[in-house]
Amino acid sequence: MPVGLPAHSPAKGRLAESAVRPLLGDRKSSVFRIPSRRAVEASVAAEPSDQRERFLHACRIARETSDDSKAFAKQGFYILPKVVEIDRFLRGHPDWIARVRETHPELAFWRLNGGQPLKLAKKIKSSVSAPGLDLRRDLLVKAGFARELVSQPAPKGAAADDLVDALACAAIALRIEKGLAQSFPSSPPRDEFGLPMAIWA
């Protein structure tokens, strides 16, 4: 989940998103643009109560508060409640800011693949692709995860690709703990509440 929300969105989104997309090849579209704080907060507001209207309202605010007058993807809209949850937690618990880091599954797999973008998608037309999923499982095994773990059924409410994504993020958490991870950008800007805006791998 993204950490740190800009007051005004630069062209193409936060610097973190702009920094990692070129690394991912055909997978770059998986890195959603995160809009301004006002747009994110509007996406979870009580009004308008209709979800479609709330999305359109948040997109209007995003256009007004971005350098390139762009909104954000519908897929991104669905993760914004969790983004707000993390944002509120960190703002209320500043001692956790240094401990909570943002990563992204495709960037994590880029790192596990030796800094090369993955050639195979994990989903094709919203359906899980077995070759893409198997590629990611193999990378997790090479990173030290047990084959039984990466191949087990996903927990209730999650899909098989959700499980491998979570394990890829866990692999980056281990890299962070060992001091091996890199932030994108290398000198992360901070939002108005002091939250660093960087994606780690």
C-alpha cells in the first residue's frame, strides 16, 4: 500500500511511481497513480454515498490538484480505503514511520529476478495466468521460501496471485531488515505530515 500522499500531484503521480515504472517493462501499468491527499480523502468520504459518484468526485479533485490535470485508475480507487487506513495510523503513531515501508509486488519480483522485468503477466484479462504465477513462485523459492509455502492454497478471501504478491513483499521486508533494500527515489520527498514517499525493493 502507498505511504505518503502529496498535497499536489506531480505529472504522472508521485516521484516514487515515476521512478519504478520504467524498470518494470510490460508490467509498468501495475503501478497505479496515487492522487493528491484531497482526492484520496474524497474517495472515502461519506458523501456522495454512491460509489460511482464518489469515484467521479475524487477524480475531479485529482485533476484540479495535479500538474497534468489527470485523474487516476479505477483499480487504484479500490485500494484507497486501505491507503487512508495506513495514512491515519502513521499520522497517529509517528514512532512507526521509520518501521513501515511501502513496496510493490511487481517491483519486488523485479528485484528477485535480478533487476530484470518479468516477461510473463500473472493475470491475463483478469484471470490468473498459470505460467506467470509459476514464474513468480520459482523466484520466491530461489529467494528462500519453501515450495510448499508458495504453492499452498491462498487464505480465504484471497486469490493465488495475492499470496505470491504478499510473499514477494515479505522478501523485500527481509531485505530492508538486512539493510539491503533500495528506495525509489533514492532521496524520498516527504508529504506535509512527514511521511516519506518511496517504494522499496
